[in-house]
Amino acid sequence: MVARLASPELAMPEPTDVEVGTVYRILGKEVSVRTDSKTFACSLRGRLFTGDGSGERNQLAVGDRVELTPLSSSKGVIHAVLPRSTAIVRQVGKRKLSLQVLAANVDQIVIVSALERPRFKVGLIDRFLVIAHDASIAAALCLNKIDLGDDQALVEARAELELYRTLGYPVIFTSAKTEAGHDELRALLKDKRSVLTGHSGVGKSKLAAAIQPGLHLSSAGVDRHGKGRHTTTASTLFSLDFGGELVDTPGVRELSLGHIERRKLAEGFIEFRPLLHQCHFASCSHIPEPHCAVKEAVEDKKIARKRYDSYCRLYEELG
Ligand SMILES: Nc1nc2c(ncn2[C@@H]2O[C@H](COP(=O)(O)OP(=O)(O)OP(=O)(O)O)[C@@H](O)[C@H]2O)c(=O)[nH]1
Ligand SMILES: [Zn+2]
């Protein structure tokens, strides 16, 4: 369904006036849209809220396909958002149902961690994978800063990440300070719309700049439409020279689990999925219940205990 945006002051345009484009930048209430041949600065009308962290539920995010009516060769008005294939959301406030869309139509979430500074902890990856699965977005893993740490640390990290490779996730090893893994990262990102996510300081910005000089994630600007002048962080869809796009929006770099329901957590563990209907209790949480197919698979070493322990930790956290 196409979401029509309430806009009492705007008469519905003739179909011939309408162009379809992609939202590639949102800064305060200024929305930039790219069509096949042009770019338009679009003002917001009606109940269009942007992802500016104001606590409002936004109807528009970078990556959205929109219908707009040109007002001139470079200005336009958006009147409809086309259906999204995927959406990355975050919880606003305490209510699970109050969600803000951070980015739309994303193909891939690249989970970046660092070998050192901050030190690699494999458990953190499971949290991000749950978020990706919840959004039905493909996930890949990138271990950065492999120039740091000793050989032993890298050998251990590789061994831990091997589990994820066997589960089907692409795994790459990179350094923003050397050339290591740059070709693999470009190949991973090519022709896809991706988000780099991971904890602060793992090197997401440096990696982006390393594979494409001049690309600066997290650009700040001044919101000229706000009350007074204040700095607002832009949400941006960056084009990659070699094909593909990178999304950077406030909040998307460190995703949180808050909006995910406990009963849906197990689906975020890809190897649990075939077993979820085999437990004795239909509503099995896979923790205290007897005759649980997931726990039996852990005992039989078909599911890695580390992954099961991660599941239990996240389950507690969502309580
Ligand atoms: N040695 C080494 N340092 C790196 C590498 N990548 C990033 N750094 C350093 O790590 C620090 C953090 O890098 P950023 O790219 O800002 O990290 P980020 O993940 O974008 O962090 P946020 O912006 O907080 O989300 C900087 O001091 C970088 O110079 C790497 O591959 N090797
Ligand atoms: Zn179970």
C-alpha cells in the first residue's frame, strides 16, 4: 500500500506531474531526493516527520522511494512514500510499539567489530544478528583493526568467527590503516545498500573513508528551519564509486535490541529456526522447559553452547 501523506494545503497533482525518486539526505526538515536524472530539495508538508531524534514517529527515512511533484527544476513536494522492502527501526522511549524508522530499503547490515580497541567480544555479534534478522535484512561480519594485536589474538578471533561462516554469514577481516581486506569489503558492498553498524570506535568511519577517499560518515549541518540555529546531524545515503550505497543516520551505527519481543528472539538465531516447532511446548522459551529441541541440539553439539548462552543472556535482557 502506498502511504498517502495528509497535506490539506496541497491539491493532488496530475499523474504527469509526478516523479519517483529516492530520499538520499534528511537534515532537519529538509529532504533531498534523487530521481533518475535530477535532484530535488523537497520541503515537508502534512504529517511528515523526519528521523531527527525528536521523539516523533517519522514517516520518512533515507532510502525511501517517494513520489514528488516538482515545483521547479530543483525543488519539489513529496506526497507519497512507496512501500518499503525493509526498515531499520529503533524504539523511541519505553514503549516497544513506538518506533522510529532509521533507514528504509536496506539490503545488508555489516556488523563491524575490532580486534583491539575495543577488544573483540564475539557475544556482541549475536545481538546485532538478532536485529538484522528481525528486520529481515541480510547480515555480514567485518573484523577491523587486524593490524593491531598479536598474531595469537587474530588466530583466536578467526577461530571464533569461523562458526559464523559455517552458519552462512560472510566474514571479512580488514584494517583501515593498511590495505588488508579492502577488496573484500568493496566486493561485499558492491551494488547493495548497506549499513555499517557496530560499537563506537571500531572504525566504521575510517573503513568507509579507506575504501572511498573523501567519504565522511556522520556529517553535521545546520538546521535552518528549526527554531533558532542549532546543529542537526544529517541522515545520508552515500553513493559508492564502485556501485552500491552506504547509509549513515544518527542511531543506525549503534543499533539497540529494545524493540524486539522476547518470543521472537529465537528466530534471530538462524540455526535454532528449524527446531523451533519441535519443542514439546509450543510456547517454549528454550530455557527452563523440558523436552526442548534447542537444548537437546546444544547437548548434541549441533548448536554451539556459546550461541545458546548468548540467547539466554539476551532473553534476560529483554525481560
Ligand atoms: N590501528 C587501527 N586503528 C583504526 C582502524 N580503524 C579505525 N581506527 C582508529 O580507531 C578510532 C575510531 O575510528 P572511527 O572510524 O572513528 O570509529 P567509528 O566506528 O566510526 O566510531 P563512531 O563514530 O563513534 O561510531 C580512530 O582513532 C581510528 O583512527 C584500523 O583498522 N586500525
Ligand atoms: Zn525449546
